[in-house]
Amino acid sequence: QLQASGGGLVEAGGSLRLSCAASPGPFRTAVMAWFRQAPGKERELVAKITWSDSRATYVDSVKGRATIARGIAEDTVNLQLNSVKPSDSAVYYCALRTLGASTYQYWGQGTQVTVSS
């Protein structure tokens, strides 16, 4: 089970932090990710992190503005997004897949992020 939190209304240029808690954990052999979906658009992978070595990758549109990292609390992953833009507005979802799996098997509930211009 994945539980997402954070988001809300943010002014353009501001920052937001999303958190995702996985239970039961720990998922030592997994990849955790944040996706987002804006109205009328396809869902896109924003960032992902490999649990074992914290290796992270980002979609080009957030590179330099986003950081995905394991949280202080066990089995949590945070997404920090700075210098937000109205184009970052979307429903954000956290997801998890076990290493070797081709798809994300577990999904959290979405959390709305709205960036005002």
C-alpha cells in the first residue's frame, strides 16, 4: 500500500514537496516513482529512484528543479519540486515496482498539485 501526501495550491516560482509512504516495507528491491497526469494529457513519469542505491532519474521538464530522495522515515520517498510552473499542475501519483518487473504494480492515491500563475 502506498500513501501519498503533500501537494495543494502553490504559486508559480514556489516549491512543493510530495511524500509517499510504502507499507508494509521495506522494499529493498524496488523502484519507487512519481507520475503525474494533467487534464487531457497522458500520464508521465516525473522521477524515479532505485531503493537499493538511491539512483534517480527525471523527466526532462523537471531536471534541475526536482529531487527525489528516500525520506528520513523508513520506506518513504519524497519529491521536492522547486521553481514550479503552471505546467506542473497535475494529479501526482506515487508508484512502486519490484526490480525486474516491467510495470508498476502498486499505486498510491493521487494528490492534486495546482500552480497558480
